[in-house]
Amino acid sequence: MAELTSKREQCWSYLVLVLPGILIYLFVMAFPTVLSVLLSLTNYNGGPVFGNRNIKITGISSYLQVFQDRYFYMALQNNMLIVLVSVFGQIPLGFTLAYILSRKLVKAGDFFQTMIYLPNVISPIIIGILFKSFYLNHNSLYMEVLKIFNPAVEFSMNKYPMIPVMVVILWMYTGGYVIIFLANLQRIDTAVIEAAKIDGAGEAQALWYIILPAISGVIVISAILAISGSLKVFDLLFVMTQGGPAHKTTVLSLYMYDKAFKSGVNFSVANAISTIMVIISFVLITITQLFENYFGGKE
């Protein structure tokens, strides 16, 4: 009887501790997501949601409208470019820098660690304004440097406009992955690596057969963070380019904002775009986890 009471108390304690988190998740994350999906299937265009008798079910018409808009595909393409830069740029670069710092291959490691992480503590709005003045005008520092080598060069945003954006994103977020990898590399017992070297393994072999399998789960988590962050990027691009010129730097979040608040209020289409973003995120994260299951080691 005492054991039964103890288990009951344990269950109640778990419930009391977990319930607030579950409720917060349901009201802050799950409920808005479900409501967004439902509104995307209606003609809702503002005003009260509940008790509004003018709301009618329109099915997938909002989704068809999105898929027929060429700007959607431009925004999707730009988001995929940012995903590629994040997954295949920030993560490998972050791991390389973390490996160099953890193995103490450079002096003043604390200084470099601070400098690499510094962009993460600066507001994206400030970074956007800073790099807008650096890249995106006729008298920018970038143009002045180019004119040193080619005085006849002219400013143009129409050719490869996403390159400055991707450079800024690579510079801005790599430091976060450096900290993640550095913290997990420091958990690996150096005695194992030293023992492997005594047995004849080189630095590359120790990296491939010991270090990478040991942090494979961290790499997957970093990839998931990179994918989710790439799909929701908004503030940096809103300040730097606002999607211009001619929507060539627009992304899905900017495209959704434009449909909801700028070029004619269309909340049903905006909710459809948000639902598509969630689906794309789930697909990419699932693919990442499948790659981990197939190629990755276990921590």
C-alpha cells in the first residue's frame, strides 16, 4: 500500500512539474499553428475570428493562389539558398573553428572565441543597417574597394543580389555553432585520442573515427537549428533589402508579411504560406534525421 501511494505521489509530482510546460506549449505553439492551418482554408481577411459569420470555407484555394504566384518560387529559392549556406557553410565552418580552438592549434584561443561569437550578441537590425551601408549603395565601402581595382565598376544590385545577404548570414551565425561544437568537443576524453595516436592514428583518422561519431547527434541538432533558423529569417533581410530589388532577395517570411500587411491584406494566403513553411521545415528536418540514421554514429 505504501509503495502504491509512493508511485501515485510520484505520478502527481511529474504531472505538476510537466503540466505548466505542456499548457504553455499548447497555447503558445500548438494552438496558433492549428488555427493558422484552419484559417488558411477559409476566406478570413481580418476582424474577429470567433463569432465571425462572414468566414466561409474555401478549401485549398489559398494554396493554389500561392503556387500560381511566381514570387513564391523566388522566395522559396532564396530560402533554400540560405538553408544551404547555413547547413553546408555555418556548420562545417563552425566545427572547423571549434576543432582548432579545442585542440589549441592557435594561441589566444579565448580572444578568437570571443570575436567569433560576438556577432551573435548584436541585434540583427543593427547588423542589417551596418552591412546595408557596407554593401548596398553607390558610395559603400564595398564599392570603394572595388573601384581601387576597377575604376569603371558600377553599382548594381540586380546581379547576384543574394550573395551579400548570404555572406552576412554566414558571418553572423557561425559563432553560435562554434560554441555548441566547442562545448561538446571538450566532453570527449582526450586520453582516447592520445591512445589512438599512440597506436599510429593520425589527426585526420582521430577526427574521422573518434570525434565525428562522438558528436554526430550534435551535428544533427545543429542542422535542425540551421534549417529552422533559415526558414524564419526576417529581420535581417527586412532591414537590408526589404526583398528588393524586384523581389530578388525576398524570402518566405517576407513574402508572407507582404501578403498579410502590404500589398492588399490577405490573411488566408498569409496563413497558407506559414503552413507551407512548417511543412517544408518538417520535410527538411526528417531528411536530416534520415541521413543521421544512415551515416551517423551514436553518441
